[in-house]
Amino acid sequence: MIDIALLRDDPDLVKRSQEARGESPETVDAAIEADRARRAAITRFEELRAAQNAHGKTVAKAPKEEKAALVAQAKQLSDDVKAAQLAVTAAEEDAAAALARIENIVLDGVPAGGEDAFVTLRTHGDVPAFDFAPLDHLALGEKLGAIDMERGTKVSGSRFYFLTGIGARLEYAIMSLALQRALDAGFIPMIPPTLVRPEVMRGTGFLGQHADEVYHLPADDLYLVGTSEVPLAGYHMDEILDLTAGAKRYAGWSTCYRREAGSYGKDTRGIIRVHQFNKLEMFVYTTPEDAEAEHLRLVEMQERMLQDLGLSYRVIDVAAGDLGSSAARKYDVEAWVPTQDAYRELTSTSNCTTYQARRLDIRHRPPVDGGGAGRTAPVATLNGTLATTRWIVALLETHQRADGSVLVPEVLRPYLGGLEVMEPIA
């Protein structure tokens, strides 16, 4: 959630942010009114409770002949207090619901508009050119014995697959390289749970506009995560962190699940849009003041990975309407996919400022002037992908050769027993 003080003190800023996202500014007016009603309900309850306490003292001191009337008044006051308490509960629920419709405040410079309004910040590498007709990643994967969509569908349904042989090894190699890079950068490796409670999924913002993408297990009231960002964000829920020695950085390796609702007819061939995949996700807790620098650091790590894998890519500043509710700014790194003649997203990294931390009650104690720690304040959270199954798409297509073999990027060879070329199977 956003800072309630910001909503009260600068509603026009909040409205501009909502409008940049394509949301109605009326959501801000509704949240302000709900907050006003909540505070009024609390004031009414406290006044009645104070009157009840004072009346109780009066009853205790009253003469016997006056007690009956005073006791009747006390009963009425008690009923009024109970009604006021229920009104507070209802007003707080209404205010929480109204505030939840306010998405994170976009940072200065984020382009306004929807999915196509992004700004390209830079490109890297030349678009691959071939003197033969290139195959797409699925055709290559089948030649190499790396991808089996047919049996994935037979076993689990559409949008499922098997990575087999060199395909499985290739994914382990990419993920292992990313894990080593994360370790070298001071990240703590984590294998988190992939089922989380509703409050964690809700706290990270995934039960808002993306709720239809999430798998829910009603019998257990648990959610399958689409990224380890979710359990890593919940890892320090309801805690006060010590950030005096610097940011807390985690790298979560997990299987991820997405329903891909509404995407049927798009990217149905191969492993671009699937229901299950693996991912190594970076997650950072830091101070709000250091969040922007940390964001750029995560992007730099992502770019270095793609450069070392020999992939051509561009970095885009995602438009406000495509950020998701939690992100205040998001950079995507999109690799060139030759057979699609287009850049496709391989990584995202988001600065969620204090939005998730406020929802999950994750705080720190900023130092005050003169030394020592002051009052607690929300931390900032950031997340970014460092490797995922989809990378296989760009890697196979970019490094393919005329005979259907694929050159292994040098940086991956140590993780593949020194293998230099992936050869078609007989």
C-alpha cells in the first residue's frame, strides 16, 4: 500500500500516478473519503467509550434510589459502544479495500501509457544474421532431443513440456551460472517454498490485477507462486531489519507456476508461454534512499549475463500502465529471437519502493542525526530475474548452425562438462 500520509497531504500526486497507469483518479477520491469515514468512526467509538467509562464511575457513586435509572443508561451506552465498534470494523475494511485500489506511486520519468508506450534505453549486439533458413527453438529442441512438448501435453495438458537430455542439462547450466554470479555479488542462495498463504500473495500485489494468473488450492487456501519474489518478500514479514551493514540480498531458485490466463492464441508454440518453469530470482531489502542505485545494479547483473551468453538485447523502461500494482519502476531486458524477428522479454527487474513492505510490515530503524537509531520506517524491496527457462529460446535460436547443431556459449561450457556444440540426436 502507499503511505496514507501521502494520500492525505498530496492527493494530486497520487491522482497523477493513477492516471499515468491508466487508472481512474476517482479511486483516489474514494480512498480519501473511506479514510475520512474510518477516522470519524474511530473518533465516535472513542468518545462513546470514554462516556461509558465516566458513566460507570457515576453509577458506582450514585445513591441507591438513582442506580436503576443509571444502570439502564449504562446498558444503552454499552449497546452504543458495541455498535460503534462494529462500525469501526466495517469502516476499516472499507478503507483497506479502497486503499488497495491505489497502486504504487510511479517514479519520476516513468513513461505514461500502456504496454506499447515503453521507452528503449539502449540496445546491445547486432541482430543475428544467417546464410540459411533458421529454425525456431522448438524445432531445434526436437532435433537436439532437448524439448518434448508432445509428451508434456500428454502428461499434463497444453503449455506443459519435458526438458530432456541436453535441454535439461542446458537449463541447469544457465541456472547454475546465474547462481554463481549471485553468490559472487553477495546474494544469499535460497530454495523457498512454492506454496504461500493468501496474506503473502496479497502483500506482494499478485492478488490484484494479476489474480487470474495465479493457481489457488482452495482446500488448503494456499497459492502456487509465479516467482520466488513472493516467498522471499514474505521471508521477513512482520520483522524489523538491521540494514546498518547494507542491503539484504537473496537469490531464490524455484519452480514457478502461471495460468497464463487470457494469453491463449499467443506464443502457443514452444516454451515461451508455459504454465511451469524454473527461475532464479534476485530479491533485495534496502533503504528507500538506496533503492534506485540497487535497481540499476540488478539491471547491470542481468545485462552481463546476457552479454556473456552472446545474446543481442535491448533494455526498456516499462510504461506505467504495464508495471503491475507493486512496481514504481520496472526495466525489462528483451533478447532478440530470430525466427520471431522481435525482441522478447527475458528478464524484468522492479523497484517496489516501500509498497510491498508496508503491506507485509517489514521495517528498519533509520539512523538519526547525532547517531543512534530512530523510529522504524518501511524498507524498500526490489526484485529481478537472473535466469529462467525462457532463456533457452533465445540461446538456441541465436547460436544455431545450418546442420541443426547449436554452439554452446563459452561461459556455459564448464557447467556442461566442457561441451562446445550441442549436436542433433540420431
